[in-house]
Amino acid sequence: MARVITITSGKGGVGKTTTTANLGTALAMRGARVAVMDADIGLRNLDVVMGLENRIVYDLVDVVEGRARLRQALIKDKRLPELCLLPAAQTRDKDAVSPEQMVYLTNQLRTEFDFILIDSPAGIEGGFRNAIVGADEVIIVTTPEVSAVRDADRIVGLVEAAEKGTPSLIVNRIKPRLVNRGEMLSVEDVIELLAINLLGIVPDDEAIVTSTNRGEAAVYDQHSLAGRAFLNIARRLNGEEVPFLPLQDQPGVLERFFGIFGRRRT
Amino acid sequence: MSDLISIKGGRDGLRMRFDDTADWPALLVQLEQQLTQNQAFFNGARLTLELGERSLDEIQLSELLNLLQHHGVVADALSANAREARNAARAVGITARPLPRYADPPPGTPSLAPESEALLLTRTVRSGQVLRHSGHITLIGDLNPGGELIAGGSVIVWGRLRGFVHAGALGNAEVVICALELSPTQLRIADQIATTPPRSNGPHVPEVARIEQHQIVVESWENYKR
């Protein structure tokens, strides 16, 4: 049975596309047949993050409007033959696709894949509604910021109203040092407010910036903490029990120095 | 609410009941008054119109809908016995229903105060969600920031109250707002408004807000009950 999972957030810039690319790659590395779909029509990004931009011939709107068959529009990943991307159209807007067409499209993908991950646009309008209409499950990505959590709360309400069940949560870009100093919302604070199931915690990691710019998922990088967190989330999606990574910053050289210095003085 | 128009809340939303026989223009005048007086309660509300035995044509109904819309009220549905009124509703594009089997007595019938009807809910009220009820509201669960509870009577939150609450929104100042953790973005009781200063994240005690000498005061439940 294929699972259609939409990744959404309400607020923009919290890491939906990065999460979609990394979870898709991680699931495919573990042997699943995965399609990732970019539902952000008019502002497509997923192809760039996955480094597949230059291979696009047809897109989602071409399929919906009958100019291309689904198989023609699906782009195979550079490394993983089991991973495919269905890119969004760049020259159209969200109204180019209807909810019925989205359901039809996801149902077609169900026959050939184990996982279909849909990268939702930000906001609560038509684009978001299109992204969740065909989904079996919804994952909400948030960062530990008050504004992002507020929007995530709104989205939980809308997902429940759309009868997609209670979504699960990924807290992205957590900075343990700031949390320890009480300057950042902790994961517990976020969970307490949203009251939904926690699927993963992804620490803030500079490796994400470089991997995104190179068009290569962070899960390939053995040393990336964020990459490991995404691999763990993929395992949890497969039903495995995986403990959460211990949240500790690797101290920088300067801090180690000051750390020793500080200890001597006390 | 008045002798010709009454408002009732139920699990399925608000219902506005009009007197069966009163002169229509006089009813509209009174409705306008009510909507203006209780703007805080009605603005943003969706409700069902209940006409009883009264008949309305399309022009009269449009007039009514315009008046409501002017005050930020949307009528989703209309229930009436008269076929003409139901046809008029369909013509202007709202759902028409025959009268419910257990119709409310027409306004003016002596009955319990409207606040005596309470709504009990077990859920989380999240950002962007609004619950509106003419009587009391008891919420078992959290009211998150960005969520709203608007009640004609008192509001009790068995959980964290972090959103917006308006109690006594139909003018009654003799109501209370209480919560296990009272950290609202804003509280209103009748026509008074209060914001709470940001507080430390220490342990919270149950608190009660009420009006004392035209001001909203908050005190711990332990003090209040003495």
C-alpha cells in the first residue's frame, strides 16, 4: 500500500523543501520506491535542492493538462534509481491545478511507488489545500520560533478540519545552546502548545546550506547531524522505534578555549 | 435578547429566532439595534435564521441579509415553515430547511435566561479557530494563542488559556473567566478590555477574572472562593 504524505508548515522558510528532499532520499536509500512531488506551483524549489533542475522537460501542470504522460514528467534521481521527482510548473500559478486533478495525480502515483511525498507551498490558501487533498498523512515542519509555531497551530486545525487526521511534527533548526540558555523555545515548549505526535528533531546544521546549494541531500553526509536526524525520521516513518539524537552542540575551537579558561577561574 | 428576536447557541452553531407575527419593519429596526449594541458578539458570526410561521419574499430576505452582512454576520441557513420563505432562501443562495422538529418557543415565551445554556467542549482550540456561544462555554483542553472563545455568559477553561476570551459579550458584566493557567493574549468581560503583563514561566495556579468597579481584576482561585 502506497502512502501519500504531505509536508507543510504554514509559515515559509522553515525547511519544508529541505525536509521533503532529505526524507525522500533517505527512504529511497533504504530501498523504498519514492516519488517526491513539488506542489509549490509558480515557486518551484524542490528540483533545485535535489540538483535536478536541468533535467526538467515536462512538469506537473503539463501532466494535468494532458501535454505529457505522468511517466514522461517523472525525473529519475542522479544516484538513486528508486527515487523520482515530479516537478512543479514555474510559469503558472496555484490556480492551474484543481483539487480533483491533484487527487487523480496522487492516485496514479500510488500504483508505482511505496511513498509519495508532497512538498506543500507556504500559506493556507488554494496551494496548501491542493497539497493536502490527496494525502493520507500530514507532517508539519516548524522551527522553534513563536511565529512559526503559531502558524503550525493554525495548520493543525485546518488539517484536522480537512479530515486528514492529526498531523505529526518535525521541529527543525533547533539550536541546543540557545535552548539551554533559555533564549530559544525548547522542543517541549513546542509540543506542549501543539499537542501532536513528535516525529523528529533536526538540529541547526551549516551542512544543510552547503548540501542545498550543491543540490545533494544532507543524508549522504555521514558527518551531518541534520542528515542523521533525517535518516532517523525516515526509519520512524517505516515504523521503527528510533531514539531521538542527543542534542548537544559541538563546541567550536574558541569556545573550548574559553571553556577551559572559564573552568580555571572558578 | 429582546422580546421579538432571540439568539440561541447549540453544538451546531448559533440560531436567530424571529417573532412570528410582529411587524417586519419594526423587527428590522430592533435587529439593527441589537446588532449595534452587541457588536462584539456578532461581528464575524455565522448563524441560522429561524422564521417560524412567518413568510418572507426575496426582497425582504435580501434586506435582512444585507443588514446582517453590514454588521459582519453571515447567515448560512434558514429554517421556516412557509414555502415562500424557503424558496426565497434558495433564490438568494442559502440553505433552506423546514422547521426543526423541536423548534424553540417563539421569543417572548418566559424561559430560562439564555446564559443558563452551557456548551461543553473537549478539544484544543487552535490559532484561527473561533467558538461563539450565547450561553456559558466550558472548554476541557487548551485555548492556544490566536484562538478565540466568545460567550454570552462565563468561560471556564480546564487547561491553559493563552488565546482571546470575551465573556459577557451580550452585555452581562456579572460573569467570570477562569482557567487552570490564565495567560491570555487579551481578556474582555462585557465592555471592558484587559491585557496581561508577560509573566515568568513559574508554576501557574488556577485564576479567576471578573469585573470589579468597571475594571477587570484577576485573582487566584484560592483567594476568590473566600
